[in-house]
Amino acid sequence: MREIFQFFKVAGKTFTLSLLVLFFTVEPTRALQIIYPKSPNTEVSASSTFFIGNTKPGSKLTINDKEVTVYENGSFVEVVPLKDGFNRIIIDSQNDTEHEIFTYIIKKVPEANLMVKEPATENFPENQYIYAAVIKENTPLRAQPDENAQRITHLDKNTVLMLNGKKGDYYRIYLSPSKSAWIKAENIVNYSAIKGKMLASATKVSLSEDKLYNYIKTDLSFPVPYRITETEKGLNVELYNLKENAADTTVFNQCGTINSFAVNSTAQDMTSTYYIELNSKLWGYDAYYEGNTLVIKIRKTPQIEANNPFKGIKVAIDAGHGGDEYGATGPTGVKEKDINLDIAKKLKKELENRGALVIMTRTDDSTVPLKQRPLIAKQQDALFLLSIHANALSDGANPYEKHGTAVFYYNAESVELAKLLRNTLIKDLGTRDDGVAKYSLVMTRPSLPLSVLIEVAYMINPHDYAKLLDENFQQKTAASITSALETYLLNSANPV
Ligand SMILES: [Zn+2]
């Protein structure tokens, strides 16, 4: 193969590269395989990239003449520093019978220019508003007119909004004299300009319960924006654009796990605040409109049998990615989606052996839309939602430094569960502690069920990767997650 390489070399750089790529693509018996970078012509803005791939075990591998470790299963991972402009990188793999050389040209480009000229904020005339309705469920309301800005809350379809400004493709929502937020124009319709404010009335507030949940229902003249925040003792709910609330003069009795419920409305702030105190920790909550009625649903503390804590407990398991979505790819070409499913299936078995009722967001290699996954768990009244993943890094990071087990959460109600899972997993698996972090993800944002995303280990660290491929390690992971859930139930649920 060296001869061929030499031959093309004289034919000119660009020509060499494209033909070489073609040649190696059709060559069926090659030993050297590069998984990442995905293309031999890549642009990177970081000051390093990494080469991830595999060759015949026992081969001598060099990248730009530097010898690189080839692991037992043939995998290799090497960080390659990049200088500005074009970087020519030669990957050379040699053993007794084969000698292969790949050439990659990586262009280091400057970081994306963040000094994009911002559009001006347009303020609508004093006391003039545009009225609009939300057209998509679960639409984020943001602190700034930017899709990366913090989410203030999510709005339900048909929520009525007062808009008093515009910036780029975002509208500013008037929540109260002291509060505003931003929504993307594509999520709203039905504009009509009106002079003066249009405020809603809350005509009735009631508390009720069933076997699994407490409910707080508020009848409104039309659906208004609201925001729920977790507190030490329960939840606070702010309802905006209100002129009055019948609950202000009502005394509420204790109901289900709701210890106390108080309402405070301020006319000048057009806001009604609900202070909900629970007699136990939060086990999840949800809020939605049924017509003009706002329903706040709070999960009750589950009842467990101390010697059989999983009996009747519903656990939703999400094997990350699947079908067309591969997730990360490891050095020998195994895809994250398959490892996630292997672990998820073992976890299902482990939990079912203990009496749990398991809901899977996928049981095979099918493509399940990401946003549908939490809904599957919620519709089935799962108590926990665990999303199983294996981690990867972007260019600029070093897979030898950052590896191990991480657990992500978003809502404060899930912090304790996330920490317990992380502690149990690193102890049982002997993986590096890669931390517990608040991370806004589709699979961590649900407040019902308790939701966490587990990054078991890294696909692109050769040692972690070898573990992820090992059936015993997968089984240990399943047993470890199960034991963490058991501890959580025993510590926090109510024994019957
Ligand atoms: Zn993943």
C-alpha cells in the first residue's frame, strides 16, 4: 500500500487525498479504521482534536511519527494538537503483513465570531399590547431573547400572552410591572393590538387527591402564564396577568400530602402566588391546563413494603438514542445506542426480579423521538425516569483526563437521587467520579417523574470503552443502579 500512497503523492495534494479516501473506502480487508474525525477533510475551531479508531492488535501505530498505544482490542485514542490553518496528519499502522497509511487534513478555523450585530429592542407604545396565544405545548419562556438563554418556565398551548416589545425573532412578554420574559415568535399566533391590559380572574381554587397525586385546580377566565419553583418545603406557584383570585379569602384544609396551602395576590403586581408546603419531600409534580383550568399535580409519597421495596414501583428506563440516532461511536466501531440498550435490558431484568414494574422507552433498535420519551414515562405514572447513556467529548478535550461516571439532573427534586446514583456507581464499578451536575436536557427537565440521566462511562476513553463492552460490567451497572434506587426508596418512601 505504501507504493500506491507514494504514487498518489506525486500527483498533487488534493488529488492524493480524494483518491486515497476512495481507495481506502472500497478496500474491504483493511485493518486500520478511523472512527473520528469522521472525515479526512475536517474543520475544527479547538486547539486540538483526537483520533479514535482501531487497527489489528499488535500493530505499531504512529500519528505524525509519534508512537500511539494500541490496546488489546486494537483500539487507539490520541489527542492531536492543531496549529492555525491546515494540519497534515499522517496515521501509519504497520504489522507483519500489512502497512497502511492514512492522511488527514484538518483545518483549524477561528472560533465563531460572537460579535454579531444585535438587533435593536423595539418597545411598543406605552399601555399598548399585542395579544397572542401559544401554539405549541411546552414552549420555553426565556430570560433573554436568545435560544441559549435560561428557561424561566414552559408554557402550555393556548396560554394567552401580553406582548410589549420585540427583538429579532423574539417577543417580550409582560408578566407583571416587575417581570418580563421572552418567547420565540414562531411559537405564538393570533395577534391583535389592544389598548390597556387584559387581565384574567381566578374564580375558584380547589384541593383534591386520588391514590397517586394531590391536585390544586384553579378555574380562570382564560389561561395565563405561570411559573413553578421548588422550595425547601414544597412548591411556589406564580400566576401572572391576574386581576383577582377568589382563593384570597378562602381557608384551605390539609389535603393528601399538602400540609398547608396559602394564596397571596397583589393587584398592583397582577400576580397571585401559591405557597404549597408538603409533609414529605417532593416526588415529582406537573402542571397543565384543562380548558381554562390550571391543574397542578403533585406526586404523593409512595407506600412501600420495607422487605420488598420495589413491589408495585414503576420505573421508566430510557436507553439513549436508537435507530438512526447512533450517539457516540467507540474506537472499534460499536455504537453507543447498542451499549445503552444492553445496559437498559439488564437493568429491566434486575428491577423486575425485585418486583418493580418497568416501562421501556425502547426495547429494540428503533428510532423513538426524544421529546416523546419523557411522555411515555409520565403517561405510565412512573416514579423514576432513568436515561442510560455513555459519554463522549468534543474537540479540544482530552479523553485520557476526562472519563468515568457522571449523573445529570435538572430539577432540585432529583439532586439527591442523582448523588446517590453517582456515589453507588463509582463505588460498585470503580470508575472515576465525573460528577453530578445540573444540566438542561430533554431527559432531565421533566419534573414528573423524578428524572436523571446517567453517563455510565466514556465511549472515547479506551479503558472506559473496554468496560462498557464487557457483559459483566454492564450487569454490575444494572445491579448498582438497582441498589441505589432501593436505598432511595428505603430512605424516603413511607413503609406500610
Ligand atoms: Zn448519549
